[in-house]
Amino acid sequence: MHADVHLLLHTIGSAELHSRAGEFRLPRTGLRTRVGWTLVEVGLRLTAQGRDAAAPRTASFRPA
């Protein structure tokens, strides 16, 4: 198959799939937003715990 024909068929198929995907796309509801922000909050807490755990080791260092 010629490369231009292959690209054209791929483009047409992709456009068809993209247009049909709108039927299955979930609306952005409050639940999706809440779950996203919950994940952000959990990530921030995990990074804060890592910083706190490292603090005593650096605080005990005394240069001569």
C-alpha cells in the first residue's frame, strides 16, 4: 500500500473514532474533581512526611 493512501485511511479512521468517542466520554462531574484533589492532597502529605523524616538527620549535623 502506498504511504499516502495508508496515511489517508488512518486519518479517516482516526476522525471517525474521535467523533464516536464523544458518546462514551464521561462528563466532568464533581466526583471526578473531588477524586483529583484528594489525590493531590495525598501526594502533598506524602512529600511532607518525607521532608519531616529527613529533618532530624540534618539537624543533628554540627560542623567542627
